[in-house]
Amino acid sequence: MSRGSRARADESAERVNSAVALLATGLSVAEASRQLAHQQHLSERQARRYVERARDRGPMKVCGPKQVLTVKLSGALVHRLKACARSQQRTFSSLVAEALEELLNRTSTGPPGG
């Protein structure tokens, strides 16, 4: 990743999970931040954000690269989905992805995600 650009979702999840592992060894937030910064070539400030995320919410699911999918939905449904995502402090995409995973897991006999 080049300096000044955002981490991809999978990179962010891997960094949070590394921070979870560091905290699990009994390190303080400050020491875990220093070690994560060194391991991941981050600033200590950015590493601390990952460590705090790890401390507050625990490990994250690491997903593969995302693909864009265009669908047509009614305006009312989109409005409801966006309101639901806002109320749960989530992204629209993560909410829709979770709903689709649940639907496919209920209706599919194949392996999840396949």
C-alpha cells in the first residue's frame, strides 16, 4: 500500500486481528501499538487506532477483494436499508452482504460463500 492511501478492508481486518493477537499476550495498548506499528510499517498513531478497535470489538472477519454489483431496488427499500445501516453504524454494503449471506445460507445446500 502506498503512503497516504487507505487500507483495503482485508488489510484493515488483518491489522486488527494482529492487534487482537498482541493484546492476547498481555501487552498494554501502548506496547501493542508500538509493536503493530513496527510489524505493519505504520505510524504509532494509526497502529493505536487498530489496537483500540481490536480491544473494543475483537477480531474481524477477513474477506477477499470486493466486486461491484449493480441491482435495481425500489426507492422505498433503499431508503429502509440506508436507515437500518445508519442506525447500526454500518455501511450499506456490509448490511446488504450480511442479508444476502443469511438468505443463501438458508436456501442453499452448498458450502457458504460458494
